[in-house]
Amino acid sequence: MATTTYGVVSQRTAAWAASVMLDHARPVIVLGKFGQSKPLPRNTANAVKFRRPVPFSAATTPLTEGTTPTAQAMSYVDVTATMAQYGAVTEITDVVQDLAEDPVLKDASMLSGEQAGETIEAITYGIVKAGTAVTYANGSARNAVNTVITLAKQRLVIRTLKAQKARPINSILGPSQNISSVGIESGYIAVAHTDCEQDIRDLAGFVPVVKYGTRKPCCDEEIGSVENVRYVLSADLGSFADAGGAKGLMYSTTGTSADVYPVIYLGREAFGVVPLKGKGAIKPMVLNPDTPSKSDPLGQMGYVSWKCYFTAVILNQNWMNRLEVAVLAL
């Protein structure tokens, strides 16, 4: 029923509000585009299971003539992720008309969508950047890092991923509200904060997006590529402030120790997400401020709110690698 789901505005206006929220949530989500998506089924438990088969080992024993070899059994690895619910409420005091053009409803829906996207991105980033596979720009621990990214370190990371049979990414979560993916040119993806941009552009062999020619970037946030790595940057993928070594020429929040930036290199299906899109993924609720109630007899207050279920989970620690670097203080 509309009253239960949407408050006191029409289903048409509420559906419009949901569309606005999703439109403004998607541009904020960068990291989540590269995870394996698995939507939460409705009316089920709050746990989602990612499942993959265990590869067979090489069959190096010669066959015996006339003898059928012993059958091998299939086995699977399950990774379970538990959903959590997130949401926020915005109080509105101006009269919200039951029209999509109303500026209060439009602005509140837009900002709520951006907030939802930032929430999902922050949760995903917190989980992914805690992966156990890590490489340092210099030294052997985070508290020693005070060097920028180098081509040699990128090659070390990619060699490590390939040794673990991490496959390049060849599709990402599509921009539509349906659960679907779009194909991209195969390559490893590196995601990092926008502060890393200048140092990445200074890497030998860097090719900016504007020089791709017929090659298409995987998303709007891609700035270019180096060899078989495509770099995607977002201001929401923050650093470890003052966590590195003596700052020297590096950027530092307080001026003493270098800030450390994770550059996360991803292979295919390294982590999984429940995407913020599709039917039921984000639920908008609008309560008109001119609606009297027992707690608000004059109907002076109204609310625009959203809620959704979400989780992210690392599916294979060896198919991602976190290169921790510093950045030059410009």
C-alpha cells in the first residue's frame, strides 16, 4: 500500500523520488562498480552467500589402458555476507506539494540519493581496503611509507596478482537501474583517491583517457592507464592520515608524517557487493508536512527519508592487492 511504503504522497511522486535518489547515488559509487554483484532477494534471511567452484588440479598421471580413472568430485567455496540496514531522515518544514517539480522534494531527494551513494561507497571501501594482500611503496610497514607510486611497484603488484591467477576485469556494473553489467576492455583496475592523480600521471607510459582513441574508458572516473592497469579515482577513497614515515616532500595532514594512500588493484570477482540499484534496493519515504497527526497536530513537519540493505565482502584475498603510497605535496 502507498501509505505503508511511501507516506502520504502519490505512488507516482514517490517513484519519481526514488528515481532521483538512484540517479544521484550512482555517480558517487565508484568502487562498487567493480565487485561481483548479488542482489538481496526479498522476503529472505539477511545473509547472502557467494559461491565459487574450486578449480581442479592438473591431471599429470598417465591413463592406464582399459582402466577408467577414479572420478573426481566437485567442491565449492562459500563466502557468506550478512546484510545490514542503513538510512537517514531529512526534516522539511516547507509545504511539499504532490508534484515532482516541488524544489524542496527535489532537493531533499537529490541530497538523500547522494548520501545513500556515499554511505554504500564508504562501507565498501572500509571492507576492501582491509584486505590482507598489501605492498608498500617503500619499507615493510605502513609507518615507513613516504614514497610515491612507481612503475616498478605497479609491476610487482600485477605480477603477484597473476601468480595467484587473478583474472583481468572485463565487465562492470551497468548504469541502469536493472541489475546488469556492461562489457569493458579487459584489464586490471586500480582505484585510489584523487590526491594520487598527479603521481599516477607522472608514471612512465601513462596514457590519459583523452588519447585512448577508439578505446573507451570503463567509467567517467577513469583518468588513464599504464600498461594493463586502468586507474579510477574518487575523492571518497580517503587516506590514512599521518600514518607513514617522515613526510619530506610528501603531503601530510599535520606536517610531521606522510599521509598514506591505498591504491587498490583489483582482479575479477575479488570482492562482492549488493548493488544500490534495482527494485527494492533503495526505499524512499516522503511525509507531507501538512499532514496532522497525534504527535504533530498542526501538520507542521514533514520528512524525506531513505533506507536500504547493503553489505560488501572480500571473496578472494589473493585477487586484490593494496599498494600503500604517499603523494607529493603540490
